[in-house]
Amino acid sequence: MAQLIKPKSPTPPLRFLFAHPAHLVACGFGSGLSRFAPGTAGTLFAWGTYPLLRLAYPGDANMAVFLLFMFIFGVWVCHVTGRHLGVVDHGSIVWDEIVPFWAVLMFMPAVLLPSPHGGYFFSPLGLAWQTAAFLGFRFYDIVKPPPAGFFDKRVKNGFGVMMDDAVAAAYTVLTLALLKALLPI
């Protein structure tokens, strides 16, 4: 059984990642151990790994099923890791940023471009929209507009940890769609 870490410890030691398989995943394979803005580090991890996931899970249906399983799995890994850290939504737990940001990136072609081929990803325009998505997601994750704040404050388990970021992802996708409708691009 993993040793508990006192809540006052801002960042768990590296050995914590390997004390339980859930820790490695929940802490974003180490990205959550960043001493500066671990949620941002986890989101950057998601952004960097997304192209590889699209190779492994081509097609939106395959990716959506994968993300659904990762969300459900995330409820468990975040709950276990939070319990072992002594804080339900400890800052080093970043799986809740990773999976929802993958979802944001999956929805971007549908929101932004008529082409379903995903060729936009590495284009200058695609990178600009991804940057907007990144900034929007981080904004909504930090601000926690309703109902994200409800899940963050009232649902003290892995589901609450995952859901507040899923709401931030939904706000991000809606914001991108609105920007696309308003901008003459």
C-alpha cells in the first residue's frame, strides 16, 4: 500500500509515482510533479501527446471511445491518488487536465474547419487555434464557471476531480465555436 503524504507537501517525491500504478497515470506520467503550474504542465503534456493518440486511434469515433474509457479510468486513478496524497484534488493530479484537453483537441476540427482530415493540426492557423484552445482551457479550469465550481467544491471524489475539467473543456469548445462564428477566417 502506498504511503500517505501529508497535504502540506506541495509536490510528492518522484518515488510516489511508482508506489501505485494509479499515481503514475494520475500525475500525468510525471508532468504533475512540476513545481510551477502542474495543471499547465499536464495540459502541455496532453497537447504534446495528442498527435500520437490520433495515430493510435484514427477517426473521431475511435478517439471518442478511447476518451470515454480514459475518463472512467481517470475517476478511479484520481480518487486513489487523491486518497493516498490526503487531498482529493491535489495539484499534482493532472489526469483531469489531460483527458479533457485531448477532448478539446478532438473537437477542434469540427469546430474550426470543414475538412475532416485533421491536416490543420500542424498548420500555422491550426497552431494558433490550438494556442487559443490551450489558453481558454486553462482559463476555464482556473476560474471554474458553473457547474465546474460545483464539482470542484461539492463532489469530493475522483468523479468531481474529472468533471470540473470536463466542464472547462466544454466551455472551451463552445468558446472556440463562437469565436469561429464571429471571426472572418
